[in-house]
Amino acid sequence: MAEQEQAMGLDIGGTDDPVAFHRELLSKEPGPDPVRGNLAALAFLGWAACIAGFVVQGIDPRGRLRPRPALRWGLGVLALLVAWTVLLTVSHS
């Protein structure tokens, strides 16, 4: 890649040393950030727990909603679902 950059007169890395730039790119370990992955896993587990809490405490035996517990658990479900989605999809440079 560095040879091709030099042959075309390009400086993609903006470092005046394409060999060092591409070596640095190749030295980076591919894959997700472990902290983000662990936070996403915790958000997923919390989301599943909130769904269970909503079903157990937010709905009475006759199938009707209990407004306050349903609202609390429902907001938890929504917040953790958004957190999980953001942690998995937003690219972190």
C-alpha cells in the first residue's frame, strides 16, 4: 500500500511516511473495544431483567397494567434497549 501511495504521489496518512502509517494500521488489533462490549452485554442483561420485572410487577393477575410499576419497568426497558443498541452500533474511533 505504501508503495502504491508513493507511486501515485499520495499521502493518505498525512505523515510523509506511508510505510510507518500502514505499519501502525496493521499493528492495531481488530475487534470491538472490550469495555464497550462488556457494557453492551450488561445493558442487554438489564434489559432482559426489566422485561421480566415488567411482566411480574407491572401486570396484575387479571392481565391489567399496574400504572406506576409498569411505567418504571417500561422506562427501564426502553432506556436499556437504547443503551444496548447505541453501544453496539455507534462507531468509536
